[in-house]
Amino acid sequence: EPMQADDADASKVEDTLRYLNAHGNLNKELEVDSLVAPLLDLGTDQALEILSHLEQKNSE
């Protein structure tokens, strides 16, 4: 079956972006709405991996 991102994946990525905005000490806020789709294009696992790297990098 094709790798189709479902709503659960989308909300997982969205929640992670919102979490990073709230707690990630990012230099500038992430544009949640414009980032969800391109991140999901990479696949959920890949997207969440990238986001966790963002978080780690900023917590150092």
C-alpha cells in the first residue's frame, strides 16, 4: 500500500512543531502550518527524527 500520511501522523508532526515552539528555545518560531506538509512528504519517521535533532541541537 502507498505511504500515505494519515491524520494521526500529521497531528503528531504538528504537535511536535508546537512543542518545539513552546519549549525548544528556538531562535525563531517555526511556521507550523507551512512545515507540516513538507515534513510529511519526507515520511513521518524522518520528519520526527529531524524535529528531534532540532530539539537536541537547541538544548545544548
